[in-house]
Amino acid sequence: MTRKFYLLLLLSILCTFLGATAYAQRAGSGADQIASFANDISWLPTEGEVFGLPVNIHGQTTYDNQRYNNFTSSYSGVNSMSALKSMSYTWSGTLFLGARLAPNTDVYFNPEVISGAPFSGLTGLGGFTNGEGSKATSTQAKFYSARAFLRHTINQTGDKVVLENDANQITQTVSSNRVVVTAGQFSTLDIFDDSRYAKDPRIQFMNWGNMTYLAYDYAADARGYSTGLAGEWYLDNWVMRASRMLTPKNPNGRDLNWQVFNAYGDQFEVERQHHIAELPGKVSVLAYRNKMILASFADATNYVIANNAQGTQAINNVRNNYQYKTGIGLNGEQALTKNLGIYGRAFTSDGRTETMSFTEADNSMSVGMGLNGTSWTRPSDTVGISMMQNGLSSYRKNYLQTGGVSYFIGDTSNPYAGPNRTISYRPERIAEVYYNALVIKNVLAGLNFQHVQNPAYNSARGPVNIMSFRIHAEF
């Protein structure tokens, strides 16, 4: 063991407990990145040189606590959200380490730790209420690599743009016209579907439907990360992005399938940035296509009926062939003043096959606004208000109505389920409000309220009112 190893280990432990930054950010134009609220700490420089190489270090820690009281439920199934008073929490810590190997080539590594207990083992909702929670979360803290990737920038002609020192971004001057290639382990959402107002569950909205399009079944492991290759082409006010990412070996699993030509998640996005009265905005269109061995809902429905398999996860028994899953979405946002902005997302997937990596939704919409506290002399405070609506395809509803259970939802093992009975499926509607207040330098505390109607798309259950408290620190 070298002295350098012990120094890195000490820094990792220190940052895990002292915490720090926002969602890891891509090397974008600067106009559309999530702004970090953190200020420099005099005794802890975050950028410098080691052996002549530019390096930086950032970190974050976030604690979320969520609770709800008893809610109305005529019955419960295998994957229903518990109708009894419940508490959920997550705690995470991340280091963002970077080094510049060459003038336009960086390498980044993000060791991460997380622990927590999701509501009902993360079942019973489409739009889950905490973006830090996953099926891989447990009460025992788990250490793992979140990101380990190489980024190379090919500058072309255009104006000079300064990308400032931040998480996964060493200070860099680039051209407004450029190509950026990212390869290695990262999240698909690091590259695609960026939003100034609704992206980062650590410092913005917490619901999964505000991290990205809820119906976007993007390739990821159970923690939300994958390995792949992504390219971005910035050309004046336009950005075009494409990537191929590894899928899990099994739907919603932790291990990835490295047979990249047999199973993959492809996505393509076109973004147009603009200004209205000198206020920034943008519109983007994103499409994806996944290929993987997945169960089709038509086959699963037939299996339930033929084998009298009501109340079971029958999709496990018909996962025999490669399937394609596709979807397309539209995202728009616009600053109305220097302190207030609005956004909206809408997405639809084909809905013929089971969920590969994300959650149970085949169409989704969300609208909202973000506001900072400048007008009440609290410029680092933020407020957000959002409304979401999520829906299921007819294929998924038929499977559930027949008595099948899917990965995250299934109110079907009850007297109302079965081929001759009906469940009143309705869109899942969620309202979310949050307020974050800067407590001390680089530390914020926030309150979040979410009102969920028709949890898991079942009108016989809910509504559920969820109160959350979070504390987040970064450097």
C-alpha cells in the first residue's frame, strides 16, 4: 500500500461524511446545466495539479426521510403499496474525482455509498417518491463505483465557452461548436434529457417522474448506472446526442449484459436552445430503442389464463425471445424571469413488453416551475411546484387485469382480480411541492410534499400524502 493510496482513502472517508455536490453534470454548453449552489471553501481547494496533471475533487451527501399516514385501501395484492403508516429513508455519499490526461481528455471516477429502506420494498407506485431509492438499496451501507468514464472533446470553430470547475468537470475552455465523446461507466441521464428545473432529486424535485420522463425505460442497472458509449455534437444552438448502453442481464437486475450487439439500449436526442427576450429556454426530442430478452404482455396474459396463474409474476415464465421496446418524448423549458422558469415533459412507449430498467409507466406527462428566493432576499433558497400524470398501455393493463403481477405493481391477488372481475384502472396523478433553504454555507435543508392519486393506477387505493425532509451538503 502506498502513501498515495492512504491519502485517497482518507479523502474518500472525509468526503463521505462531510458530503457535497449535485448530480454529476455533463460537459454541456453551460446554459442548460444544473447550477451548483456550493461556494468555495478556503481550506479545501477543489481544483489543482498532481504530478503536473489538472485534477479536481468534489463530493456530496444527502439524507432523505419520508413518511405517510394510513390511507384508504379496499384490498392489497402482492405488490401493493402498504396502506399502513410508513417511514422510508435514504442516505448517500459520493466523491467526484477527475484528472485531465491531455488538453481535451479527462477521466472521472465516482465512488459512492448508499443505504436506505424504500416504502413497501419499492412496490406499489409508478412514480416513486424518492429518486435516491432503488431495488438495490438496503439498510446496510453499500459501497460501489457509480461512474468511471473517459471524456474527450473535439473542438471545432465557434465562440469560446468556459466550463467552470464542478462535479465531473475540470475547468475547461471549449468551442461552442464541438463533439464530445463519453465512454465507460455512467448514467444515461448524465447525457440525455437535461433540465435546469427538474433533474436532480438531491436538490430539486424528488419524484422519479421529475428526474426524467417516467415512461423512458432507459438502460441501467438496478442502481441507475450503466456502461456504454455516448456522443454529443454541439453546433451553435443545436445539440445532437446518441448513445448505446448496456442492458441488465435480467430486467431490473444489477448485473449488466456485455453482449452489446445482442442486447442494448440505444437513444437519440435533438435539442434546440433559444432565447426569448434574452431569457434562455430549449426544446428537445428524445427517442429510444431497447433490445433484450423480455416478456411480452400478450404472452404473459395468455400464460395467466392458460395456467390459472392469477396473483403470480407470470412474466418470468414467458421471457423467451428478444424483444424491441421503443418510445419517444418531448421536453421544453423556458425562463420567464431571471429567477422563475417553467418546464414540461411528455413521453410515450409502445407498452408491449415488461419494464427493462426503470419503472411501470407507458406514457407520462409532467409540468412545473422552479423559483429561487431572490425576491425575498434568500437567493440560495429554491421552490418547486409540479404536476405529473402517468399511464399504462392496454397490453400492461390486460395483463394486470387478468391477474398477473409485474415487477413493481400488482394489486391483483384479491377478490376483485381475475378474468371475470374488474379493477378500475385510472392514470396515476402526482402533485409535488418542495422548498429548500440554505442553512449554512454549502448545506441546505428542505421540505417536500407529494400527493398521489390512484397509486399503481388503481382508483380503489389512495390518495396518499407523503411528507419528506432532506438535508444535503456539497463542496
